[in-house]
Amino acid sequence: MASRKDTTTRIQQDGLRYTSKAPGSPFSPRPGAFSGATNTMSCFFCGAHQPPNRRTMQKVLGRSQPVCEPLCEKNPRAKKLAALAAEAAATTDSTAD
């Protein structure tokens, strides 16, 4: 049985073990936000965590859910919009000839 790799960290006087890790969490509230505001939320379709400026709310099964903005490839609305855009481009090309 393989043994674990020996670590070079040691417990400091204040009880902390790791000194290289940045303090805090990527999911903690951003500075200046009201209490309870989180920095990221996960997309309902792909699960990717996005900051507020990279997500939007979309009605899914009667409830507003956070989704990626621009829409991620797993979002069914993105597929519908892509199909409509391709159809519009084909119609424009055929009328231009």
C-alpha cells in the first residue's frame, strides 16, 4: 500500500496550517455588498459559477433561475435562438440573390 506524500506544512502558533492559500472563499460576499449577497451563483443548466455581470435570470418551470449570459450551450433557449439566427441568415442570403 502506497503511503501518503509527506507534507512540508506545519501548524503555526495561531493554529493555521497553510500559509500559501489566499484568505477567504471565492463564494464569499464581495466587498461593499449588503450582507447575504453572494459573489457568484451557478447556472441552472451548466452548473458554472458566474459573477453577477455574467449571468441573467430566466424562467424555468415557472421559477426564475440564474443562467449564463451569453447563454451557455446547454441552455435550450440558446439552441432555439441559434436556429432562428441561421434561418434568418439563410432567408437574407436567398433574398439578396
